[in-house]
Amino acid sequence: MYLFFFVVVCFFFYPFLFFVFFSFFVLFGFFDFSWLGCFFFFDSFNYVVLSFMSVFVLGFICVSEVLSGLVFYSCLVVFFSVCFFYSGSSLVLYLFYELTMVPVMFCLLGYGRQVEKVSACYYLIFYTLFFSMPYLFLYSRVFCFMNFVYYDFFMSYEFVFFLSFCFLVKFPVYFVHVWLPKVHVEAPTSTSMVLAGIMLKLGGVGVFRIGKLMNFYGLELFVFFSLVGMVFCSFICMVQSDCKSLAAYSSICHMGFVLLSEVSMICYGKSMALVMMLAHGYTSVLMFYFIGEFYHVAGSRLIYYLRGCFNVSLIFCFFFCLTMVSNFGFPVSVNFFSEYVVLNWYSSVCCFVVFFFFFYYLVSFYYSVYLLVCFIFGGGVVFFFDGRFVVCLPLVFMMYNFFWFVFVI
């Protein structure tokens, strides 16, 4: 296994070969549910499926991206993310968690087109490093208890609260979300796809790891963060003129739902959170891909100016409609199933939560349909090469298939 991992690293500067060998490395996790030493261990199919999604997104980027530098940095992010999923100690977990920030920063500074990319890097570094300092403090205080990556012992509520912020900033939950829209707006399309499809899942996996520390104590604060983030960011999406900023706030809404599922502390809450992360990963990647394609041909990301695509490329608009339908949780999508199960449980526990869900679904449906109407109908004339829809077919299949439930339920 380590020899195969070394072969993967040797092909690091050849993106296609790296993708092929890394795919076999991840698929090996489906057949080997065991310890692999002090550096890697496959301890759950959840992390194997998330790793498979990361490599799948990397293959999509290798096919759709023409700049070799962006492909190389995307390989770096995927490599660090998969190492994060399979980390065997808390220190290695933290190292790979922070290393994912470095390639994104290089993509921003090297390939961003506006001067605001510098401030976006400042936001990214400040939020990530500042909120991860309590994690280092906790590691230095209780080192002997944190050789492995599961926190299955009792701690005080204050320690759990500050420890969780290290991972909540990568969800990101509302109140610590400011860095995400700024980075998305200034980042290239491939970096946005990696950020939304892969890096936001690191926070979810981190909360998976520290879930045993919570022990039903003080979960009301996390539920409050989730509900407020879902509703507020949905209303923020309604007033966005930049479609990339709208997609970024939409990601914050969906990841708030993931946190709500993780802290539900029910037997299928972790599984439904995993299904939400998978559905959001594929959907958000396609959203940013289509927005990037529209920007390349129209020269603008303003929603008002991106009109008339229906008159030029019917097949491209069809796939964009499927993406937006999955975004607001239409019943035929995987996203709907997971959200329905969590909604059903919370409605039986607390009826007051149903009002938050009502506003969330209503507003998310409104801005998704509004974006569709603005993109499809109008008098603008742009040109798309219809053959590029073949690239989107695998991701569309992943958004609307249900074979994931075999591994997570």
C-alpha cells in the first residue's frame, strides 16, 4: 500500500497519471476496511466515499481546465484533502487541514484578475489561522490523549466550543463565513470548484471526528448557528447581483444544513450529513463550472447581463437546469432525500424549527428559479460549444443517482 502511495506521488507532475493512480488508491479503501499503520487508516466508508468524490472532481478539472498551473494546484488540494480524510493522528490531521490553504492562496494571487485578491487572501489566512489556534492549544495540553484522531473522552464545554471553531470556519457557518464569498469572487473557476466541492467538506469531517465530545451537551448553539446561517444566507442570495457570489452563499446555506444533520445526534444523522455533502459537492462544482463558462463567453458575472442562452445552446441550458433543480432540493435529486429525512426528525422534536425550514426552502427555491429565468430567457446572444456538455455528464449522474445509500445507510 505504501509503495502504491509512493507511485502516486511520483506522478504528481503528470495530472492525468496522478488522477488515474490516485483513483486506484482511493478505490482500494472500498475493499480494505482496516488499519494501515500510523500515517493512514481507513476507519469508515464515509471518508472513502468523500475521497472518491474529491478524486472525481479532480478528474473533471483535469478535463475542463486548460491552464496547467491551476490543474497542478488542484492536484495539491486533492492530495492534502485525501490525506486529511485518512489521517492517523490529531497532529497530522491538523497539518493537512492547514496545508490545503496554501494551494488556494497561490491560485488567488497568481491567477486572480482583480486587485481585491490580496484582501481575499488576507481574509482566508486570518479566519483559518485565528480560529485554529485553540486546536493547537488543546493539542499541547492533552497530547497523551490525542495520539489518534477520535475524541472519545469527556471534556469541558468551553474546550469543545473552541475546538469546534477550527472546523466550523471551513463549513463555513454563519458569523465566520465572510472569507468564503470574497475568495470565490476573486478565484478562478477551477479553484472555486475545488473550494466548494472539496475544501468545504474538511469542516464536515472535522465535526465528524469531534462528535463524541459533544455528548448532547450544548448542542443548542450549533443548531442556532445552522438555522440562522441557512435562513440569513438564503435571503442574502436574493439580493446578489454577482452570480458567483450567489453560488458561494448558496454553499453556506447547504453546509449549514449539513451541520444541522451532524449535531442531531441520531443514528442516521451522520449518514444524511454525508449524503448532503456528496450532493452539495457535485452540485456546487457544476454551478461554478457553468458560471465560469458563461463568464468566459459573456465577459461578465452580473446576472442581468447573462441572458439568452436558451436561444443558442439548448443542451447546455438543460444541464444547467438540472444543476439548479438539484440545488434547491427537487424530489428527484439526492439532495432532497437527505434534507427530507432530517426535516422529518426535527419537525417531530421541535415544531418551531419548521418555520426556519419553511423560509429556507421558499427562498432557496425563489433565487434558484430566478437565476434560471435570468440565464435562459432574454435577448442576449452568446455562443457555446455544445460538445462540452459531455464533460458534465458524469457529475450530473452523480447528482441524481442513489447508489451512495448502499455505503452510508
